[in-house]
Amino acid sequence: MKRALLFVLLAAATAAATAQTSTPAPTPAPAPTTYLASGKAGFGIDGVTSPNFIFRYHFDRSISMEVLAGFGYEQPEGSPGAGEQEVNGLDYRVGVAVLYHLTSGPLVPYVGGGGFFHSARSAGFYTQKPDPTNSIQAGVIFGADYFLHQQFALGVKQFAGADIRLKRDVPAADGTIAFGTGTWFTARYFL
């Protein structure tokens, strides 16, 4: 009888032990992908018809700085007439902007401000070599980048601000101030 009672108690203890379901340890949630970080730098283009080369450096997840440069060159076709000289066209742009990023990805909207210097001279045949048209643009920038991968982003950027056209002597033109907007499509590769 003692053996039977011992057998029943062992069987009951074994059944109770195996009946308990063990809960697996919770798996930690995957860490969110960080698209923006301190020290992240990217190279790319802004614009489609006359692109600018751009460098962006992130000071942290929220603040970055962009430096851009672009150029164009044009040679006139044909030969100059009597008393005319051939002038090659040259167009260059340089600028800087500071941006504040509202999120860290994969869709990253941003706002900021920037300033640009633009100089352009049209190619052609002239009796007197024209001065380039110089302008300074300053205003606000807003847009968004979409990261297809941690290192590659496509985006669109909108500029709204003042376009200050400087005075030139040949042909004579007074300085003007205009207000307007501009839109650029962007592509960047981040290191």
C-alpha cells in the first residue's frame, strides 16, 4: 500500500510538472533602423536640368548642413560677324543651408534656411563682351527625403525666398529684388 501510494504521488507530481506550460522568454523587439546619426555624410545631386553637386553633413539626428556647387559651360555655334567677338557661356552656383530634420526615417521631412550665389553669362557673339548676371538667393527650404536603404535617399526640396539680382554695367542693368520659389528633385548616397 505504501508503494502504491508513493507511485500515485510520484505520478501526480510528474503529471502536474508536465502539465504546466512553460512560457518562452519574450523576444526583444528589433531596434528601429536609424537613418540619421551624428557624423553621417552624404553626396548627391540637386536638380534635374542643371544639377548641383551637394554635400550634406549631419551634426546629430536633427541638424545638418548642406554645401552645394554647380556649373554649366556653353560654346556658341558658328562664326562671329564683323566687329563681333565670341563669348563662351559660363554658369556657376555655390551655396550653403542649415536644415532641421523632423523625424529620423525612413521618410525624413525637414525645414531650414539657406543662401546661394549664382553667376551666369550666355554664350554668343557680341560687339562688347557682356558682364555676367549675378544674383544672391536667400530664404527658407523645406522638403523630404525617403530612404530606400540606409545609404540611399530620394527626395524633393522646395525653396521660397528673395532673389537679389546685382547691378551690371554691360549691358547696363539695375539691381532688382524678386520673390519666388523653386523645386528640386534630389538623390543622395550616404557613407
